[in-house]
Amino acid sequence: MSLSSQSQHTERAYFERCLRRLEQDVLRMGTLVEESFRLSHQSAFARNLAAAQKIPAIDKQIDRYYRQIELECATLMTLQAPVAQDLRLLSAFMQLVRDLERIGDYAKDIAEIAIKLFPYEPHPCMSEIEAMSRHAQLMLSTSLVSLADLDAEAGQKVKKLDDTVDDAYDRLYETLAYQRDIKGVVEPILLLGLLIRHLERMADHATNIAQRVSYIVTGHRA
């Protein structure tokens, strides 16, 4: 092996180690986002204020991973002269962590909504909103498993779940928007409207993640 080819082999091995480390960091970030989502669910539906108070610290960790991963992807793109397949992977990672970061932000927002809802009696539609939240959490976990396994079929699986969440959103919006004879203040209705919107957007971002995994594997956008 010539010095030139040996050098190229060494650089390639280093690049592949960086990619594996990046993938692990993305999965670690995803685990934190899952935990934040789970805590937001507890705060909203189990009226667990202690769970809500844990989320800001986790969100800071999520944001640190987001900035670190974006920087590492940009550095590898500019310094390592990656081939087309590597560029596809790096660009997908950069987009994917944006989706994760947004889900984390929504989880923090839901916890804040839960705190504001705490003084009020639970609305009759809370059980249906809880089911919507569980579906969105399943979508996120399915998307992250698909990333770990590089499952090209994940996009279609998660899209079916997203249809369920979208249907729940439409149904709940109609219930809340056209509710009559509201006793007392309207704040809880407005907060629940925000809550279901956040859950619907979280599901959309989970769908994006699964579709980006499919793009990593196949090179084709869903």
C-alpha cells in the first residue's frame, strides 16, 4: 500500500468513526427527547407538577446536543470532503436533530400548559387528548428505533400513526372550538387548544424523522 493510499485509508477510518459517534449522539439526544415527552405527558394527564419541573434541565441538555451535532456535521462536511452518500447522511442528521429539538421545545411548552391547567377541573376530553399524546410518543419511539436499525420502511409505518393523530386533532378541535355554555373563564379551553396543537406538531416532527431515516437508507425522499 502506498503512502497516499494508506493516508486515504486512515482518513476514511477516522471519518467513519466520526459518523458512528454522531449517530450515537443523535440517539442519545433522542432518548432525552423521549424522556422530556414522557414527563410532559405525566405533568398534563397525571397532574404531576414534579415531572414538569424536571423538564427545563433536560431541555438544556437537548439544546447542547443539538448545537454540538450541528457543528460536528458542518465540520465534517467542510473538512473531510465526504462522498455523496456521506453528505446525504450528514444533511439528514442536521435536519433530524432540528426535528428532535422542536419536539423537546413542545414538551417544555406542554409542561408549562399543565402547570396553568392545574387549578382547573379536568376537561371531559382529557382522556382523548391523553390517547393522542400516547400515539405521538409511539411515533417518536418508532422513529428512533428506525434510526438505530436504519429501517427504510419506517416512514410508512409512522405516517399511518400520524393519520390517527391528525384525526384526533380535528375531532378535538371541533369539540373545543364549538363548546357552548362554558362556565367560568375560557382559559382552560384556550390552553387545551394549544395542547392538542403542540401534540399534532410533535407527531409531524416524528414523521419527519422517520422519513429522513428512509432517505438515509434509500436516497429517495418520501
